[in-house]
Amino acid sequence: MWKFFKLYPTPEKASKANPDKLQKMIQPLGLSKRRSRALIKMSNDYLMKDWRDKPESLYGIGKYASDAYRIFCMGDWRNVDPKDGALVSYHDFLKSTVP
């Protein structure tokens, strides 16, 4: 992860990454060809799309990431119905402690 952020410290740099170089770097994670393309596409979407109120419009972002963004970044946890166990637990904690 740190090597990635050192080479690509901004979304602009990540959106212009060499797919082969990125693929080689993340190869130990598996599915490196697909993941390298996804990282580049998501970085491009991050820069080009109006996604702030709709994070799932970013390439590769599913329900978990969208729910996490809404809960932790937007503070919009009251309007989220998480399915992931850890997010459900945190969501339940918020419901029981935040007025």
C-alpha cells in the first residue's frame, strides 16, 4: 500500500499509471490485471465524475464502500442500511448512543 501511495500520491497520478507497472506491483494480491485497471479507472472517475453524494457511481465501489463512505465521511449514518457485519455493529452503536 505504501509503495502504491509513494508512486501515486494523488488521484491524478494514479489515473495516469502505467497499467503494466501497477499490475506488477500489486501482483501478490492476486487478480492484478483486473485490479490494476480498476484502480486506474476509479482514480479517473474520482477526478471526472460528480460522485460526492453518490460514491457508488465510482468504478468498483459497491455497497460496503458506499455505506462506509456515507457513515464515516458524510456522517449520514441515519440514512444507511448496512449489511456488512462490522458496519452493522457500528451503525447499531451509533443508534444507541447518538441522539
